[in-house]
Amino acid sequence: MGIIIMMGQLLSLGLGKIQQPKVVAEILTGIILGPTAMGRIPSFTQHIFPAPSLPYLSLVANIGLCLFLFIVGLEIDASVIKRNARSSLLISLPSMTLTFGLGAAISVPLYHNFIGPPVKFTYFMLFTGVSFSITAFPILCRILSTLKLLDTTVGVIVLSAGVCNDIIGWSLLALAVALVNATSGLTALWILLTCVAFAVFLIFPVRMALLRFAMLTGSTRNGPTMFFLTITMIILWACAFFADSVGVNPMFGAFLAGIVVPREGGLAISLTEKLEDMVTVVFLPLFFTLTGLNANLGLLDNGITWGFVIAIICLDFAGKFSAYTIAVRISGMSWRESSTVGSLMSCKGLIELIVLNIGLAAGILTQTVFSMFVLEALVLTFMTTPLVSVFYPPERRVRTPVGGISQASTGEGDEVKCDCECRITEDQPWPSRFTVVLDKFDHMSGMLAATQLILPSPLVTTSRTIESMCASDRIQEPEISVNALRLIEMSDRTSDIMKSSATDALIHTDPILGVFRTFGELNDISLSLSLSIVPYEDMPDIVADQAKRHGSELILLPWLLPTSNSRETREDPFSPHSSGTERNPLEVFISGSKGTGNLAAVTHSQFVHKVFADNKTDVALFIDPGSSPSDTGLGSARHVFFPFFGGPDDRLALEFVVQLCANPRISATVVHMSRSSAEGAAVERPSLVHLEEKEIYKTQKPGYHEMPIPPTVVLPNVSYGPTHFGSETADSVIWMRYINSHSLSNVSPSMRAALSRIQFSEHSSSIPLHSAIQQASARKPVLVVVGRSQRLGWDDHTLELESILKERGSVGQEVVRRTIGDVATAFVASDCATAVVVLQAANVSAD
């Protein structure tokens, strides 16, 4: 077992580099361990696979195959067939008929050259035809997942046609086995009718009873219970036993058992998650090894034999490729897409090997013919990936609309189209459309707090608060539209692929979206929900596409530092084992193997970095070091601290701070930082531009810090060219407009109310980062807002940041610095903020 699993995994790692499915490596493992290669080593087979052990290996492999066919039955989704029933039948039936005919045609010379009279030609022709016409549906799903085609038009057609092909193929195989095991035509007819009646019995009364039982045990709500799983396994083995007893292979009964399991509540997916690992890791490698032991490519030792091998490969591929290509082309797709479907449907893999092993066990196939077809299955499966890459490159792919195979949406977001016009007006001077990214439950508290911050007013407003608000605060609140995007990582696991075709149901049952939906209803937010199941490396692209589709003006990303959220690593201050040392928020990135969250934190930082680098939309990263402004209660005053260093990102951050202060419960301190030439200057309290701080907090009367802005000016769009001098000019212009705008009268009430809660000041220091951290530490709890990059700003903070990191014991934080920038890294390392928000302006890369 160890040799089989180890060799299979090693070959899978190597072939995975060229995007080959794992089944290719497992077939090669069986061939290498068999008489073709290592079996030629003297005494290798006798010691590693002694003859007395083969019956036990075969028994275990057959148990694994029954479980695997049960999972294949679970993968069959009737809704996929219903959605594309007409196209599936029009594509599958003619194509399977043609390929079956080609298989029957080549069976004539094969029979006369390699089989002979002891075997009935009819039986051999049936197995050859089934072998030619069948397609490996499970392998197709994995190839589509590897090549990222599940959410394309080609993926939809292949899945629906593959399901139809799978059902017809297994029916033909059951017919062939029934004919082989029957003593007469009447017996074969009886076996066939018995199987049909048994299938009808399972699909209707048994499935209905199983559904009621699942609902009674709560399995449709909370996943399969132990009792439900036990009953399901009993049904599985009972079906396999019945199919075997009537003269059909037990795997056919296991396949039917998988079909009748209810799909409601994601029950089939949950069952697959419980079974797939053991089947994939242990049982299937045994089957491939037995196949390799039965195949001997050394028997293909003459020109006639190799001529037949080449003819089988070419005829099978040509029949499949041409039949499906023409059928799909007639249905209305392009030649490129049709050729891709034809290439995918020519995939063989595991299903053909099962057919071949059944034929070999029944004595219909000889070892030579068996080896020919095994080689054909290996070659055609290997060819699938490179052919699809040639016919259907990424730039030519057509994605299905939202609500297709891998994405689903609900709410008004389905109707939203990209609107390139600026929505910032005199009455609405801030962004109002947001995309909130939800990937893990650990990030929920941070995203709820971040979404709450962007609302123009708090959830609860008491009568006293309303009376105390000045007239300028009573303004017409803008309507906030939020699109919540739930991201789920897709792997090559069967359960993940099943989830990708059930997103329409998952979007209503996903717990994270359920929490956010409730939050939106409580806050009266115009909310739309989206769910996408994609590989991790594609998540940044999905975020960008969703923001464009929703017309979002700002993307909200979460980032929770793992050390602050790991309950098992959090120390009890009253415990005798508590170290009492200050926690370093960045130690997760330098802990190496000491912390389990290190790899996850670095991986998430790469995701955030790619979103920053690729997006054409403004992005705000909410870094939650373990607590959020909501921890202090919705009725408590919250304070925002923003050090303005300059640059496009800082100008966006300034606009964001002003928007936050539209909420009457939020106030802010904005400090224009500059570096002085004096060495070692002490950190001084910044002087106010207009008023003393105590006067601001005593009386917030209209006119003190209203600082209105001309209605024709849209601050985020001020641009003086992508140069250092142009950026400095833009910084100065925006800052002077804010501090001098109190003399202007033509200003919107919303801007007037927001600016009245902001305290502007200027500060110069030789150590600006230390000074900013000290000022932020003076106010707790405090939310720190910073720009990600000072690429076009006035200063470089590298040396001072290294000093701060050394003081905190966080040397070597290149990953964090490249992800969130120098200023944000300094604040996170200092642990002085309740949370940190990092903003990057659209079309600005800080790499």
C-alpha cells in the first residue's frame, strides 16, 4: 500500500505541473508497478504482489469502486440535465451512436486477430462499442476545474452532455453484462427488465422515503447524522448486492444508490465530503494497480499489434471529436468552442478502465486486447488538457452570466450594469456603492464593523441624540448600496466541484451570507448577495469583475491578524503560564513553523496584494487586530486618526475620513505630517489650524469647522500628472481647500456637517511615524486610516519603519510592507489602534 500511494503521489506532483489530471498519474503507477516495467525485475512481483494477496487486493479494490461509483451517482445532478435537457440529448445521443458504431466496426478485425471463436462476437462487439462511446465524467469535472472552465459556456455544455453520456453509458454496460451472464435471450430480457424495475423503485419510493428520513433526522439542515449515514451505507451495499445477484455488476447498484440520495440542503455534497478522501487516497490506487498488473504492454511486440493500437486511438478520438464538434456546432456555438467540447468528451480515464476490467474478468477480453485499450485510455486522457489549451485559450473564453455554474447572485445586484459615470455630485459627494468581500467567518466581525462605519448614521438613534444634533446634521442621507461577495476556494476535490454547480442553492444557505443578510436588514441597507467558488489564485480577478459588474466605487477587504484570533494560542492573563509580555501583531509572519497561522497569513497577504495591484477600483483594506470600533458599543463616540503624508492614496484616504464623519457619532483628527530637518526633535502636540481642541469638543457650532468645498470641485479626481511635483501640488491644493473653505458659503449640507466633526492640524517632526503613532495612542479606542503608498508623496519611511520594527521585534516584514505599505505596517506593529484601514486609489500601483 505504501509503495502504491507514494509512487502515485510523486507522479501526480510531477504531472500536475503540466495540468494533467491525477488519474493519468495513477494509471501510469499501475503500469509501472505491473509486468510492463518493474514486474520485469526478478522476484519483484512475487515479493511485492504475491499471488495469495491478489484476491484480497481485488476485494478491497471492488469495495472502493462501489464507493467511488456511489460518489459518481452523488455527482449526477438532475437539475443540470433539466436546465439543458434538449441540448444534452441532441448532443449526446447522435455522438454516442456514431462512436458506438465505430467501436463495433473495429471490433470485427480485432475479434478475428486477437479473440477467436470461444468468445461470442456479439459480446465482444458490445464491450468494444461501450468502451468507445463512454466518457469519464468524474475526470471531466476535474479537468474543467484545473483549466478553470467550469464557469464558461463550454463548461456548461460539457457538464450537461457528460451527465447524459454517463447515464446512457452505464445503462449500456449493464445491458452488456446482463447479456454476458445470461444463458439465453429470455434470461437477458428478464435481467434487463428487473434492473429497470429496480431503478424505478429506487428513484421514486426509496428516494422519497430517504428524503423524509433526512428531514426527520435534521440531515438536510445540519449535514448527515450518524444514523442517516448508517442507513445510506446499508442502502448502498443492499443495492450492490441486488445488482450482483440478478447478474449485473455490483457497481451498477452502487451507482443507482448514489443517484437516489436527496440533494436538498446540500446533503449529497456533505456525504461526498465524508467519503471522498478515503476513496481517493486508498481505494482507487489499489484498483489502478490491479489494472496495471493485468496490463502488459510488452505483449504489444509486433507491427500488426501496434497498427491496431494506433487505429484504436485514432478511430476513437476521431469519432468522439468529430461527432461532438459537429453536434455542438449545429447547436449554435463557434467552431473554437465546438472543438473544445469535442476534445473534452474524448477523455476516457477511470470509467473505461472499469469497463475493461469487467470485460477481462468475464473472459471477453484477452490480456493483449486489454493492454491495447488501457494504453488508448491513457493516451486520450493525456491529450485532453493540451488540446483544450490550444483550442480554448484563456483570452478566448466566454464566461457564463452570474447565476451560472460557479457564480450565483441574489438581490438587485443581478440587474446592475457597469456605470462608468461618476456618481459623486454636489448632494452626494462620496461613494455610495460598495463591494464587501467575505471569505472566512473569522473576518465577519471586521467586515460588519467596516460596513457599519460607512453608513451615514448609526443603527440606533435616540430622541435625545436627535434633539442634540444641530440643524446642519439633519440632512438627507444618501442611499448606500452594498454588494456582499462570498468567496469559496475550489480545489480538485469532488465536493468542491459539486458545490460549484449548486451555487444557486448555496447562496441561500451559506451561513456567512446569512449573517450579512441579517445585518443588512437591520441597518436598512440596499443589499445584494453574490457567491463565487473559484480557485484561490482566481479570487482577485473575481473581486475585480464583481466590482465592475456592480458598479462599485470602493471595495472593502478584510484582514484579521491570525495571532489575535486564535483562541487556542491566546493567553489567559490570570493563568500562571501567562508570559505577561506585550503581543507583537506581526509575529505571525516571522514565526516560521512555530505558528499554525503563518502560512494562512502569508497566503491571504498575497491575495490582498493582488487585489491592490490589479484593481481599477478604489480599495479599502480593513485590518482587524482582534477588536473593532463596534466593541465599544454603537452608542459610544468613535474617533478616527488620519496622518496625511501626501500622494494619491492619502488623498483618497482623506475623502474616506470625511465620509466617515458624515455619521454624527464619529469624529476625526487629521494631521498633515511633514519631516523637519532637526535631528532627534521631541514629539510635539500638533497645533490647530483654526481652533484649540477643547473649544472644538465643547461647542460644535455651525461655522467653526464647516470648511465647505466649492460644489464644482470633486476632490478625489484632482490630478496634476503622475509626477512627484504634480502630486505635491495636488496635496497642497486639496489641503488648502479644506482649511480655507470655511470662508465659502456655497457648500452642500452633508459636507458641512461632516467637516464640522473633523479637527485639522499640521505637524512637523524628524521622526514623523513615531510622532503619528504617539498621537494616535493618545486616543483610545481609535480607528487609524492611512494611504497604502507614498510613491508620489514627499518622503520615504524605510529607515524609520525599520527602527519601529526593531523596537517591536518584528524585523524582516517585507511581505507585510509590500502588501499594506510602510505607514500601515508601522501602526499595525505598534498595536496602538483598534483597527487600521488602508486605502489605495484606483489605477495606482504601489509595487
